[in-house]
Amino acid sequence: MDQRTVLFVLFDGVLSLDVSGPLEVFAGAETYRPGTYRLRTASLDGGPVRTSGGLTLLPDQALGDGLDAHTLVVPGGQGTRDPEPALVDWLRAHARSAERLVSVCTGSLLLAGAGLLDGRRATTHWAYCDKLARDHPAVAVQPDPIYVRDGQVSTSAGVTSGIDLALALVEEDLGRDIALAIARHLVVFLRRPGNQAQFSAQLAAQTARREPLREVQRWITEHPEADLAVETLAARASLSPRHFARAFQHETGTTPGRYVDRVRLEHARRLLEDTTDGIEEISRAGGYGTPEAMRRAFVRTLGVSPAEYRRRFRPASTP
């Protein structure tokens, strides 16, 4: 494979981890396959930039009048909220010439502002998915996945998901063994599937303030196969079903039923990714009862059947 230049765009207010995380993945690849990547950083004028955390980064070069890079990486950070118009103009004029266009976190806002995501599926940090969809209706925003690949354009969610996406790109270029070695060196998973949720059911919902409700949340997570009807959960909390349902939604921001659905789906996804258990066994372990009930839940939420989900997203090394 010919050497590929990977260019990182820098600007004031960039999030340092959005740059350093993916950069370390590509740099790690150089350890195992020297000459594969040429890593460069660039700001509009080539001058230093200050990150959102107060670090000063000194770019290798100015962005210039063209783009000589195979992969262009656009990170996120506070600087994407009110970006320099000249930076958006540069992306609009030159970014399409990259063979791979990548954004990390709210870097997708810059790509969308330059019209580079129109007609494409894309994601961003969960807190900005609504803004991306509202400000750029031509973009098919996917709020759940940690990264989305659509043709030459790849967008990732919040911060560390840029590492997942970079590992996926290295695996595509150099194979699984090298990507796995890099992941081990960085002490990260290889690799969270792109379709994995940005956060777990426990993080998606608020933690209840009152101990009886928190205990119910823990019980649901630890026993997805159990009877999790509202009446049963209310009894565990020593509340009437009506009072329990209202209190649970008030303190967690979601209904008991939706919380149970998300926990069960998440549990089933992990089993499909990490085990060779059969679909019928997983449907029982996940509380669905029957494979057909689990299939309906997967199709409704993820758009694929459990079998197709396993085919797409179980790591290649899983037996």
C-alpha cells in the first residue's frame, strides 16, 4: 500500500482528544507497518491554535489552496459552535478531494456547514444530534451509533468514538491483527461496532434519586430475563403501580417500559456480539421469550434482524 497522508484540521477551540486519539491510532500503525501513513496537522494560516482545554498546538502547515491528503480528519470542540467562516469555506472548496473524509464529535457540524453531509447518513455527539438535524435537514442524522460510514464520508460521535473509527480505518487498510495490536497498546476495545449505542441504557436514563427506584434500576439491569412488568417492579419498590410509574419517569426521564426495552436490547446485542449462543437461547436470556419477539424488537429499533446484526457486528475473532 502506498503511503497515505492523514491530515488533521486544527482551529481555536478544538478538543485535544479529538485530535490526539485518532492520531495515536494512525501513529501506532506506523510502529507495525512503517511508511503506511504520513501524519500532518494544519490550521488555516499555519499558526498555533489553542484547544478548548487550554493547550497550545503548533500545526505542521497551513491548509493552503488545495488538499494533498488521502484522509482528512475534522475534529470537534467548542470552536465548531461558531466556526470561522474561512474554515467552512476551505472545507467546502477542498474537502471533497480527499479519498476519505472523517469527522470526530462535533466536527460533523463543520462538514454539514460546508454542505458535505447533504444526502448522507451521519452522526455526532449525542448532545448535538438535534442541532445537526435541525440546522441541516438534508442530513440523515443517526443519533444512536458511535460512528457512521457513508461512502467516502465517516462521522463519529463523542470524543473517544474517534478512536473506534480510526481503528476501523486502520483495520480496513492493514488488517485486523495490526488494529488489534494498536488497540491493546492503547488499552481500548477492538473494536466497538459502529452501530453500538453512544451510551448504555444506564447512562441514557438518569439515575433515580430515591434508593428504592435505584434498586429497581439495578435489578432490571442484572435480571433482563425476569418478569419486569410494572406491577412486579412496583412491588419491589413497595409502591403502587401508578405511583411507581409516575415516580420512575419523573426521576429517570423515561418510562419503566422504555427502560426495560433498552436494557433488554442492549443485553441481547452484547450476547450476539460476544457469544456463540443461539438466537433462541439469547431471546430467553434477554427476556424476550421467543426469537420472534426479539426479532421484532431488533427490526423496530435497529432496522435489522438479530441474525443480521450478529453477521455485521460480531468481531471477526469470535468463534
